[in-house]
Amino acid sequence: DVSPDVVVTIGERRTDFPGVIIEEVPVRNYDLGDTAAHILGYTREIDGEELKTYRNENYKLGDQIGKVGIEKEFEKYLRGTDGGEQVEVNSLSQPIRVLGSAQPIPGCNVILTINNRIQFAAEKALETQLRELSKSPETNKARAGVVIAMDPRNGEILALTSKPSYDPNIFVGELSQEDLRFLNSLPSPQPNRAISYCYAPGSTFKVLTVLAALEKNKVDLRTKFFCSGRDSSSGKACWTVERGRGHGELNLIEGISESCNIVFYELGRRVGIDDLAQTSKMFGLGQSTGINLFPKDQIGLVPDRKWKKENFTGYDQTWYLTETLDVAIGQGALLVTPLQLANVYSAIAQRGVLWKPMIVKSIIDPLGETVSEFHPTVLNRIFIPDSTWDILEEGLKGVITSGTAKNAFSGFPLKVAGKTGTAQNPQGPSHAWFACYAPVEKPEIVVLCMIEHGTSGASYAAPVARKVLEEYFEISNEELE
């Protein structure tokens, strides 16, 4: 890792340094810096444990090996084969002749589903929002987040960004003290928050509560609810109680668009935890999405009676109604990864087709031949009548046009269906969520944004998602005026 000046000096005085040779070694160079870092990952020198693991695959001390991300997941394809020369030298280590050589064989190219334009837009929108939030004492704890964009027609990931991020180039060569301080700072830049962290989803989960209630015939469009600001049975509050009011009388569609907790407490009471958990698992919660990234994604948690009995040994194992009500609004012990939730909305956009999230399209060898292709895979087909989907979609459209996200999407020229969420957590201010798909008539894209400690999904997560949609649909400023 010496400078060009040192190389020139040694080269000019080669006879003064017997035994010293100049050798060029290729290294990774990540042109995009910290963009898509959590997708790509990085390589680093192989360690002792990895040498044991790969002892039969011709690795040796000093070799570079993928550590995380695509670099790790597809290491065997990306690595290639070392070349070398057998050279006769004199007593001063000066080469006399080449006795034999083997040309190196490049590794394969891994072709991703990522759309550069959408990835850049997601990175910029989230970075800008986090920067703005840092300026206010009410929101300055919001320093991390996730944006995911995917195609609901096949499960392809179009963009995936986790902030804070890091530049993979810092892992090329020795890490400086400054680099180490940055990597150990809080919030940590290293985890891929889209798949490695789990969060309470808040009101974005309410779509599954609605589907469970409709499918179990616990509610229909004639059902009326009344929100005074507090649930009359449990005493639990609606989010409007802080404003000293309730929503008044609502039907189911209005309950969705206004995200009224009182409506969803009642739905949870009618449905029960068993059916809520069953519906959640049908949509992939509580299990891996199967995405081809390293480290593997977290499975999250769908709590139910069985889970409580297995995990509360020595404690009260009774499942209480209040726990059901918490799950019905996306709180309590319920945990999801952002990718899981994006996949839920992808399945809703396709009216019951749950795809395996796909981030790699193909692997191409150095000669341009296809080594392997990856095809869309259906994880589950959820058979629900169109009438049920229609009701849910009407509520999600109302979120955008008249409900909690109307300010964020004012003047947007396309029909969008979405849901805001503000999830309480014990570590500080609430997490901000927003998930949506568009256009409603024939969905092409799902966008999810989550901002840790973002305080309000409607105010801060939804505008980020809008920016991604604007880029995807190439909506100009003139169209927004």
C-alpha cells in the first residue's frame, strides 16, 4: 500500500535493496461509495475461522473473501481463480526469465435487480429527510432509517437503502482509527436495517387486522364504530386523544383512512389473537423472506398463545385480551423487518400473491455465458374474494386522499394506496412508517419507508416514499404544480 513516489524510488535503486521486490496486487474498488453498501457488502482478508471453513476450497492466508452482502452470499462466483508466475531471479532478486505462468481467471458478474435511478432517489430522499430531522430538538434522535422499493408483479427489489451507511472502500487495506470510530459509532452504520433489525410495525399492520376481520365475517361495510378518543372497554387511547377529541362515528373504510385505534381495538376483540396470528403468517410474517443476502434476514415475531406458553416459563402464561388489542394495532410483542412489511404490501397490491423478494437476476461468467438465472418464486397464494380486497383498497386510497397521508401526497397526479404508521417503542420517540403501492389500477411499485425515532409516519416517512414514486414515474415539477 505504498505511494507512487516510493515505488519509483525503489525501482530506481533496485540494486540497493536486494530481496525487495515491487508487486502489484488488484483490490476491490467500489465506485458508488456508500450507495447500496448494504446490498453489495465488502471483502476483507480471510481470518482463521474462515480458513478452517473453506480449507477444501484452495483459500490461503492473505486471500480476500466476501464478508457481508452480495460479496459474501455469492463469494464462490465472484472470487475467480488466482494466476501466477514462476520466475528465475539472480542474487539481487532481479528477474532473469519466466519459467512458467498461469493466467488469472476473473470471477463472474452478479446481475442485480436494483434500478440505479430508483436506488439513488431512495438514498437521496432518506438522507435529506434525516438531515432535516436532525435540526429540530423534537426529531433529532431520528438518525437511521430504511427505504425499500419493489416490483409487486414479480418480487424484484428495485431499491434498498439502510442509513446510516458506510463506504466499503474503507475495508480495502488497513482500517484507520477514524474509520474504526465511525464503524463503532451510534447509530451503527454496519447493520442492514432492512433485514437485520426488527421493529413494531405500528398502524401499517392494520391492513392484516382488516383482512382477518373481513374474512372471518366479523365486520362489513354496514358496521359502525364510535371513537370518543378512548376504548370504552379497555381504556386504551386513540392517537387523537392527545388533541382532546375522537373521530366520532366511522365505518370500516373511514377507520382505515383515519387509522382510528378504537376501530382496530374492536376488530381485534372480535377476531382474536389466533386468527390475527394466522393471517400474519399467511403473509410471511414470523419467517424468513428467503432473500439472497448475507447475513440472513431476521424472522421477526408473531406472538400468540403458543409463543407465550413457550417463552414465559415461570411467569404468567395467560394470554390477555389487552395483548390482542396491542397486536391489532401493530404494537405489543409483534415484530417485523422492513422487508417483511414491504412484502406484505406487495402481496396486497397483487391481491394475495406473496413473492419471494428477489435481488439477483443472473450470474454471468467472464465470457458472457449465463451460469445461473433466478426466476420469480411465489411463496404463497392467499385466496381472498375481490370484494374484501376492494374494501381494504378503498380505505388505503382514502389514507392518501383524505386521511392521515393527505398532506404528504397533496397534488400527486397518480392514484396511490398506502398506510401510515407511528410505532411506539421503549427506547425513545416513536418509529415512523409508511408503505404504499401505485398506481392503484395496475400496481407497478411498492415503496416502504421506516425512520427510527421519526415520531410521525404521516409527517416524515410518507414524504420520502413520495420522492421515490416521483422518480419512478418520472413526474416533473410542472406536473406537480
